[in-house]
Amino acid sequence: MSEPSIFTRILNGEIPSEIIAETANVFAIRDIAPQAPVHLLVIPKTPAYRDVVELAAGDPALLAEIVDVAHRLAEEHAGGDFRLVFNTGAAAGQTVFHVHAHVLGGGLAEGSLGG
Ligand code: AMP
């Protein structure tokens, strides 16, 4: 068994973080090192999927739920428009191998892919 991810530890209350949205299957927090004026993370409660490729293959409904929660949070916190990022693999910047969506919004540069 591998160690619980930092997100599982947050969900279990072992690491302090405000849970800003929650459904039966996912929860959301603010990123501790924001890369945009609004930078939230939407995370499945299950640690079963390490990245979005595994998630899409294993539970597409859960992926759709992440997108739905991201949309709702963007409407609440960022005026509706948002960028949804799934870093996939260490070389692409993924550091936590418990799949999560970055929801970026508010004052993003037009046409930019950078965060
Ligand atoms: P990634 O690099 O795509 O795996 O994303 C992991 C994200 O988790 C990074 O943007 C980190 O800033 C964020 N992060 C790490 N620890 C915490 C924490 N305790 N609370 C909130 N966000 C965190």
C-alpha cells in the first residue's frame, strides 16, 4: 500500500485546508500556491485514479462530475469562464498522483496557455 496522498489527508482532516465545495464523490480546495487570481482544485474522494487518463477510462461519470463542479465553482468565484488543467505525468508538472483538476480563472491572459 502506498502512503495516502496529500489530498486524502486533507479530506480526512489530517492536514488543514478549507473544503470550499463537496459532493458525494468530489471535493474542492484552494490551491496553496495559486498560479492565477482564482486557483482551485477539484479532487475525487477516491484515490483510485492517478491521472485524468486513468480516470477517463475507469469512471467517465466521475470525470464529468469534476467538470460540473469546476463549472459551478468558476461561476461562484471567477465570473464563469475558467481554464481546466490536468497535469498528467511528472514531466508535465504533476506532483500529486491522485487525479485533480486545476480550475484557473480571473484575469487570465488572452490566448495564453501558461498559468
Ligand atoms: P500538480 O502539480 O498538478 O500535481 O498539482 C498539485 C497541486 O497541489 C499544486 O498546485 C500545489 O500547489 C497544490 N498543493 C499541494 N499541497 C497543498 C495543500 N496542502 N493545500 C492546497 N493545495 C496544495
